[in-house]
Amino acid sequence: LTAAAVFTILPSTTHYAHEALSYAFVVAGVVVATLLLHLAAETGDRKMWAGYAGALVFTVLFSFLALLILPAHAVFMWRRVPLRTAVAAWAPSVAVCGLIAAWSSRQSSQVSWIGEPTLGSLRIGLEELAGGERAALLFFSAGIALFVWMGVTRRWREWGLMFAAAASPALLWVLSHAEPLFVPRYILFAVPL
């Protein structure tokens, strides 16, 4: 609830909400998928698992980069969900993502303007998503403090979830060294996590 409240007041949320692009659908899809994952893991209900799989497919239709949320979901599933259940839930969205990637490879000129990622682009991305340099510093400092506190108090599950959520943008940044795709608005879905 706190994350949702903070997310709604971020300037980047308002900015991208005004654009007629798919970012809002991607954020909504990731939030709904994450909620359905929690419900499915708690209840074991097949309808919830189907809903989770459907929400992932819906989200991937708007941005295949949204699959970068799967590491955070995998950490949540660790020791809670059988591997075959996770694979069955992820398979449709991974298949759709593969089809989209194959189809869009012919349209690589659409992202040819994206440059090589640098540490500066990572910093600028954090500032852009947070709404400025001071806000980024505040969020980054609070995140580091929370991360350290979780480690000191041995809250390993929460520590892993936070690490995996932070890994989504970092993973895109690392993968972008092979094929430049790192643009902060492409990872807006990771902000509520």
C-alpha cells in the first residue's frame, strides 16, 4: 500500500500517464500479475494460477521487457511453489515474448536511437523515474538503508525480494551492453515493487 501511494505521487508516473503509450498498461499488468501470484501461492487455486499466467501474457503484449519481473517472482516462489507450477505459469508469456521478439527483430530500427548504457545513464534513469536528483538520492538512500536493515535483522526472504526487484532494471542495463535497450521508461513497471 505504501509503495502504491508513493508511486502515484512520483512525477514520472504522472508524466507517462499523460502520454498515449503502453506504460500504464505494463505497470498495471505487472501489479495485477504480482497480486495474482500472491493469491495463487496462498490458495493454490488453479483459477488464480491461470489468472496470473494470463496477466503475464497481457503484460508481455504491451512490452516484452516486462518479463524482467520474473526474477522477483521467482524469489517469491522459492520454496512456496513447485517448479512445475512456476514453469506452467510462465510458459505462455515466455512463448508470446519469443514470438514478439522474433517478429520485432525485423523492426530493429525502432530502437536504433538507444545508445550504449553507462553508469551515467543508470543514474539519470533513476533520477528520471524518481522525479529529480534529490528524490532519486532519497529513494536510493532509503532503499540501501532498508536493504542493510533486512540483512542485519536476517529477513532473508524480504531481502531476496528487494534484491530481485532491484535486479529487473539492473538486468536490462546489463543486457543492454549486448543490444542497447536501456531506457528508464521501459522499466517503469519495476518502480512499485
